[in-house]
Amino acid sequence: MTTHEYDVAIVGAGTAGCYASATLAREGLDVVVIERKDEEEAGHIACGDALKGADAFPEAIPKSKIQPAFTNTNVTHGRFEIPSHDTSLEIPIPGELAVLDRWEYGRLIIEGAKEAGAEFHYDTVVQDVEQEADGRVTGVRGKHKGDVVEYEAEITIDSAGALSLLQDKADLSQATFDTNVSYSQFCSAYREVLHVDEPVDYDDALVFKPTKRAAGYIWYFPRTPTEINAGLGFQMNEQPMKLVEDLKQDLRNRPEFKGAKVTDKLGAALPTRRPYDSAVAPGFIAAGDAAGHVNPTTGGGIAGAAYAGKYAAEQAIEAIAAGDVSEEMLWRYNQRVMDHFGGRYAGLDVYNILVTAGEVDDLESLLAVLPGEKLAEGLYSGKTSLGWKVKLQTAIQSRDYWDVIYDFYKTRKLADKLIDHYDRYPGRPSALAGWQNYRDDLMDQIYETTGAEAKY
């Protein structure tokens, strides 16, 4: 058995892992990123390829480093296709958005972390977590090409993705770390990258289309006018979809994909749930998909993962300098995540819950008459409010769906209350239970209003 010693061991070379390792290395800490894929495949991850907020990414890996992966920076809006009404809804997208080559982006962030001083160990499959009797995580154990390898570290950062094995192997019962995690809170997704001969007419848009069930959607994201990322996903609490066949069926019905060539295909699971209530335990931090840091309505997780990696690293630096890797010392990481994007994602999760309880036809009919700019406000800020003129216009146009609109209205009010409650996220682990009790009361009201089954 080979044993390595580092200040910080990071499992997973995705966005969270790379930004965390670059942040740590720039401060002079010894950090290793443990990646199960080989060096060639590292960074190859199933993704919709859309990156929101690239203009404000952490500087540990400069934006100039990842910009070569940006293949389309001309996207200005989302297009929601509504097949039952033979129409579409245009929704403006505020701020900078880029569609990228995800594999190239993955390679570039690994290069950026290496240039900062991080070390990478490929072909290493982590199989277990090392802990002291008091619950403190002290590293991980795995295999590299058949040989057992052990990593000892002051802090371990879990950026191993959705439904991380590390959280199954670690005993986190003595901490507040969120263990209320189930496969039903996740989405199963599949995507292909296709080349077409003629440019599509939506190279300035992200195209969404509902599946036949409310708990899923198809997407068409243009990397370039002739290279399209096409995919679909469904919530795992629903009956499984035949992802590959369902996507191919839709592709066959779209004339722009006649004769298209598939150049890459990949599937994955991703969280479509609220962020973990707590993603820290003694010596242990989870970041990115491994902590639910994904917009639950869109599956977008690159920006959240980058900042979660930064915040995890900065808290690890402070803890190691103080010689204290306790849950209390690491708690500030939770606060920064909730303050930045966690509360907003928790509010958006309410709309995800509402959609899973609705009927596709009703939801499509309602979308057909709602104003796109107000939906954009709700999608990107988590809160939205309709002016009285918009309310009147919407009411007249959608009088057959007043009951659905009223449910949306009541749900929005509860979502806003939930976001306000996340603004009061506690400053110490001992206060978490009381905060959770009030949050769970709000969630009970949300389930009652939407008619949805409890998600947590």
C-alpha cells in the first residue's frame, strides 16, 4: 500500500474540485486532486454545455484560461417550445451566457489548477473514507491500477459528483451534515453532440421543450450554428424514460437534424434538489453536485460549483492555519454558499416541486400566456412579481386556468417566504435544528398547496 500526505485531498476533477485546488495551491498549501478517469478522459462530463455568469467567475483560474472553450457567446434568450399550442415563449437571459465545449472546458480548468500548483492523480478510484473515532475525516483510500493507495489529509473535499460514494462510506451521524438525500431528488439525463450541415435558426437561444411527462424536458443548446448539444432528463421519482430512444424520436421529428452526425454521447445523474442544509463535518466539506449546488429548475451547476470550490478552499485555509478542522470552524462555508446562491436555489426548488405535481397540458397552456420577462425574473432571481396590467392581461388570456394560476400565486408567496428564511441561515451548527424546523413547516405548506408528495 502507498500512503500520501497532503494538507487537503480533493476527490473529483470537476469544476468544484479544480477551483478548490487552484485556490488552495495559490495560497501555498499541498493539495492533490484524486480523479477516477485517466488523464485523457478527465474533464469529460455529461452537461448541457450552457454556462451562466462566466463574467464573474472566481479568479483562482482566470477567465482568460477557460475562454477558448466558449464556442457561442451570442445567446440572448431561452425559447420554450409549447407543442400543444404550436407556439413558443421567448424568455430573455440577463447577464453573460456562453455555450461551451464542456470537455475542452474540463481540460482547461485542470490545466489552470495545475498551473496554480495543484497535483493530480488520475486512474484512482476512491473506495473508502478514513475517520478517527470522534468522526473526524482524515483522508480516503482507493485503488490505482489495482494497487491500494491511501491519502492522509487535514481536510478532505468531496467534489465527486451527484450521489457521492464518499457520503455513503463516511459516518457523518455525529455532525449536522445533510443525510436527507435520496435518488428521487435527482435527475437522470442523457445528451448527444450533433453536427448538422445547415445552420439552425436558433443559434442565439437555448431551446427547451417539455417531455410528455411534467417531470422532464428536452433541450437543444447550440455550441455553434451547426453543432448542437441535444439532451433530455427526468426526475428520478417518476417512471423511468427511455432516454436514448425518446431523444432520437424527437430528433427524427425535427427537420434541422436530418442527416445529423453524432460526435459524442454521455449520460449522468444530477441533483435537482435544494442545496444541502449543511455540507460540512469535522475534516470534511462537500462542494458542487456532491452538495446539491445546482439550479434545480435547469440543472445548471457550473457557476455554483466554481464558487462552492472557492468557498470550501478558503475555509479550509483558515481552518488549517488555526489548527482547527472542526465542524464549527468549517461552518462559515455553509453560510457563504447560502448567502450567495443556496437560498435562491432552495426557492427555485419550490417551482420544481410544483411542476412535478402538475399536468403537462395545464402547464403548457399557462406558459403560452405568461409574459417571458417575468418568468425570466423568477428563473434567475428566485422571486417574481407581476404588475397589475400584466396580471389583468394574463387573467383574461388564461381564464380557463385560473385555478392553476392561483396555485402558482400561492406557491410563489411560499417560495418567497422560504428564500427570506434562507436569508436567516444560522451562524453556528447548534442553531441549525431550530432553523430547519421552521423551514420544514414552510415545506409542509408548499406540499399542501401544490398537491405534491413530500420531496425531503
